[in-house]
Amino acid sequence: MRKGLRQNNPSRRAIVLLTLLLLLSLEPLRLFAQGTPQDYERANGLRERYRDLVFRAKIDPVWVEGAPLAWYRVEVARDVFEFVLVNAKEGSRGLAFDHQEMAATLSRLFEAPFSATNLPVRSLEFDATGNLLGFRCRNRRVERPDVDQAWRLGDEVDDENSPRRNRRGQGQGSNRPKSESPDHEWQVEVRNHNVWLKAVESGEWHQMSFEGNEMDSYLNQVYWAPNSSRFVVVRRLAAQEHTVQMVESTPDDQLQPKLHSMNYLKPGDRVAIDKPQLFEVSSLSKIPVADTLFKNPFHLRGYHWQEDSQAFNFVYNQRGHQVLRVLRVDGFTGDVTAIVDERSPTFIDYAYKQFRFFVEESNELIWMSERDGWNHLYLYDQGTGKVRNQVTQGEWVVRHVDHVDVARRQIWFRAGGILPSQDPYYLHACRVNFDGSGLTVLTESEGTHTLHYSPDRSYLIATHSRVDRGPVTELRRGNNGELVLTLEEADLRGLKEAGWRTPERFVAKGRDGTTEIYGVIYRPSNHEPSRNYPVIEHIYAGPHGSHVPKDFRAYRSSQAMAELGFIVVRIDGMGTSNRSKRFHDVCWQNLKDAGFPDRILWMKAAAGSDPSMDLGRVGIYGGSAGGQNTVSALLHFPEFYKVGVADCGCHDNRMDKIWWNELWMGWPVGPHYEDNSNTTHASRLKGNLLLTVGELDRNVDPASTLQLVDALVKAEAEFDFMMIPGGGHGVGDSVPFLIRKRQDFFVRHLYGKEPRSGFKSANESNH
């Protein structure tokens, strides 16, 4: 019997072989199961896993006034910092001081131990030759009057209130309103909605207007002519009140709900009507200003008196945003003429692409416009209202004006697309003369740049990076952009050792077959090319900007989503900003488009080069405008997008804030608003949808989401909905519970697996 068992048995061998094959076939499923606590812990722990692993990446250089010197502090290892002094003229860098010696000095002065690797010093002061003369440490000034003298403790200082450098780019808005005249002889006051003028010396008051009332009142916005002979006061016909009410169901301080109200204008509402009113001091009279050229304002801004006090200017933005004018009012007659009369059949992006600079010395105006199809600068003659010349031109865009040098007649700006071989969204430093000559690109390294100019702009310290390349900081010459010295290169070794996976930049043709569409692909750190991964688009298609990341960061939330076993993409389709006017105009009265034809083609092209992208399982998520986009994807492109999670969406543009929606959707409100509404098309819903919103969202009226819920219920559509009591705008990205719900939703519907019941994410556990 025992001998018989040892004999070969074909049936038994077959059973054993089949069992082994079955176990082997199940092994990949066990290794790559989705929705387990381990998957969530890996995804939600990504931020901590990558924290403090990148060095020599961030600096905030400070230029020394009157010398070609700059200093900065840089982290070279975890909690190890160096202070560096740069001599731009010599093209050198080195330690700003002996760190060991300074630690010993501070230990003696403060009678406490100091570490040379992490000195708590700030606000360093150097002489013109680079000698350190003083700094702040622990709310005390540490100083030495001369380099040959010993360090000593000086006065106490309040580091929290120390002066901060102004980093804003140069431009001109308005003369600041002031009630007192420049010569201090007169004072304006608004009483009972009317204007009164006081002679400061005598104290005598004169009533200058009589027609103001509660609804049509003068404001405390007074703009004096430089010679104090005249002044302008803004008079405002009040806007309608549009009260949005929200119920806080679970307030912290009481059991019963609270009612919250806010005034919140929506598209089509009656806006405030401002009119400038001109007064003359000598005659104590009002000079009529005809409103023929500014009858229908969305708003007026930029009140600016000429230096000779002959006239004042302001910018008129017509309701509907298709007319934008710079108007000049004669200070003696009140006659109004147009210096600039900008028009567009679609929209003028007044909120994000407007720049004006009055060159008083030559009676000129620098003006920004997209009139030739690209965002550029123009030089106007203020006297004639004629264009003297186009300052910048070409198939690229001016993104920011940083500085206008009137003496040298030069403009310093940042541009996108000016280097044709690079991503058109990368920002580069440039300079050009007023007449359009001498265009110089000052940064040529591939990547998007942040800039720190020396006070005289002879040098600049520029840091460039890409999503797939760490920051590099360079010293360049301000006249020609020549590279002087590389100051820092990011150390990514620790990050890569921790398993960081480099995002992939990808480019594909858009719907017209010629325009390049740019995006980024995030893969899980354990990505295996032989597997198939569902694809999720993280979308935000707001026309006010471009939204695909361009600079380097060790952690982004898109990467955390990918870590659950997805390939996550971000794309800037047509209808977003920072490209040509034609590219941008796709959004006009067409927000439901959201660039989806370009996005779908882009993903198909990406999948063509990466077979691990499974376009049979595509999800999408976003918040605010991205929430609107997410639902629009499921309603209008259900053959491609199967699962969506939409947070705090402006699902009907008639329900959202007036300025943003009228800018892209126009005025008056017409049938195109209804056609673009997700609520209108709710019955078309296919796929799986999760809607989330905070009940106290003050950015996008939460009723917009609830009206979509109502339409879906009436259509008997299948969907999920979750409102967060007391939540504000963006709860989908700020409430850990909702972050996990979003993760669960994609695991459940793209992998067909039920996430581990009752499991709490690391984020949620620590909340």
C-alpha cells in the first residue's frame, strides 16, 4: 500500500499542476490588490515621506544696496543651513561668514549654546566690500561698528514687524484718494451723501453738491489735481442687493441652526454705476462731465491726474467686457476723449491681462492688449490717442510687467513662449526699449523662472525648474542675460531614494490638428509598464489662467492620487489662458467645452506611447470651476469619462459670482447661459458621479450644487451626494473624510473593488 502511493499517478500530477498554476495566477492579484489599508497608507503618507528631502533648492536672495553683492540662506542637508555671499562683479560665491566662529560668538553673547549648522540669524548687513557688520538674532541686534572690533549685543528689535521688501511688479493704478489737498489748504468731506469743501486756515465750509442721496451718493474717494486747483469725487448709484442665505446646521456654540446672509451679485444683476464728478476750487463750482463715452460701466478704475493738472484719466470697463477705454477728462471744460478704445467681439480679459503706465515726461502711455492675437505692449501718444508703435510682437505673450525705466526708456517683463523650443508656459525674463528695439531674453535655461534683480538691474538671480527637474539658481547679467555663475543646484538624492517618481511632461496635438496641448502625467511609484492602470484627470479649466504645474515640487496631491494605483493627468486644453487669443476664445460663452476635445485627444496620444494607460477606465475630478468641468465631462463626453467626483462646482453660471462669469459668458444673460448649465443637461448623466459641497461656501453659492442635485433627482439619475455641515469652499481638498471618500469612489468604480470597510486614512486619523 505504501509502495503504491509512491508510484507515479498521472491524475494526481495534473491536479497538483493545476493547483500551482492557479496559485501563480492569483499572485499578481494579491500583490496589486487595490483599496487595502496599505494602499491608502502609502498614498496618504506620501507628503510626509517626501518632506524635507530636497536641498539647495529654495533661496530668497537679498541684494546689498549700493554694491554688487547679494546674500541668502540655503538648506544643504536636513536642518543644516549655510549663509552665502555672492559677489556679482567678481562672479564668485562663498560663505558669508565663518559659521563655527559665529556660533562661538553668539554662545558667548547670549550665554547659551548655538549650533554652527543652524544659526538663527536674519537681516544681515554688509558693507560695500562684503564685510558683515550686523544682523538680528533672537530679537536683538548683533553688531560691530568696524570689522576690527568685537561683536556686541545692540538694541532689542521686533522681528515680527521688521520691514519687508516690496516684491510687487511696477505699474500704475490710480492716484491714492486723499481728502486733503496737496498744498494742505483744503479738505474735502462727504456729509449726508454730498460734497463739502473746507478752507483749512479759516475753517469755513462750502457745500459743493446738493443732489446726492442714499441710493446715489458721493463716496469718500477724492482725487486732487497736483496743483490743488481741482478735485474729483466718485459718485455711485448703488447696485441692487442680492442676498444669498445659507443655513449653518451644526454651529459650535448652539444647538439650533444659524442663518447666514451675504450680498452676492450674480450675472445679470444691476451693478453699481460710478461717475467721476469734477470740482473747481477757485469758483467753488462743479464742472459737468458728460458720460457719453462711459454710459454703461461694469466699473471705473485707475483715476490718475496728469502731473500738469490739465486733465485726469480713468479706465472704463463696459458691461459685457467687450469695450475697454482709457478716457481723459479736461480739467477745465470737463470734455471727455478716448486715449485708448479697446474692443473685442468676444471678451477683453481686463482682470488678468491689463497693464497701463503713464509716461508723464513724454505724454505717453504703455498699454497691454491682445488685439493682434497675442498679449503684447503698445506705446500710445496721450495727446492724440494714436499708437506710436507696438512695443512687443510675435507669437508669444507678455505675462507680467515688472519694471518701467522711464530714464532709459526700457520695459522689463516676463514672457511665455518667447523661446520657441521650450514649453510656451515657461516664464522668462526679458527687456525691451519703448520703441520695440533691443528685445533681449535674459534667461535662456529650460524651465520656468523666478527672478530677483539687483537694485540697479545690472544683475539678476534667476531660479528655474520644471516638474521633472529640480531648481537651479543662476547669476546673470542684466544687460544681456549672460550667465555669470551657477549658484545652486537642487540635491534630489534623498527624494529619489525615497521612491519619488518623476512626473512626465507630455505634448500632443489639439482639436485643430496643429496646436500643441501641454500636460503632465503622474504614475504610482510602483508603476509597472506591463500592468493596465485606470486613468484619472485632475481638472481645473478656469479661463482665468493656465493650471498645469510647471515648476518643481517634491509633492503634489495628483501624485498621491496616483499612488493608489492610477495614472493621473493634468492638461491645459483650449479655452484656458496664457496662449494666443484664439486659444483662449474657445471658452467664450462656451464653458461646458472646457477643452475636452483637446484633453481626450491628448490622453489618446499619451496612451499610444504608454500601453499601461487604460482608456476604458477613465475618471475625472476637480473643485470649483473644476467641479463644473467634472460634471460637464460626464454629461457631454460619457463615452470617454466614466467616473467623476465634483466638489463645490459652479454648475450653473447664473448662480455664481458676477464678475468671473460675465467675463467669460458675457452680458446680457442669454440662452447660452442655460445651454452651458450642468443642471440643464442633468438627464444626460451616465457613469458614476459623486457631488460634494460645503453648506457655508461663500465663494460659489452652494445652492448651485443643490439645484443640480434636484435636477438629477427629478431625472431619476443614479449619483452620490455629500454636504459637509459648516464647510466652506474647497471641502473636497481640505476635509480628510472627503479626500478618502474621493479615493474610495475611484477605487470602487474604476477597479471594481470595495475599499477596506472602516479603514481610516492617515490624514483622517491625524485630523
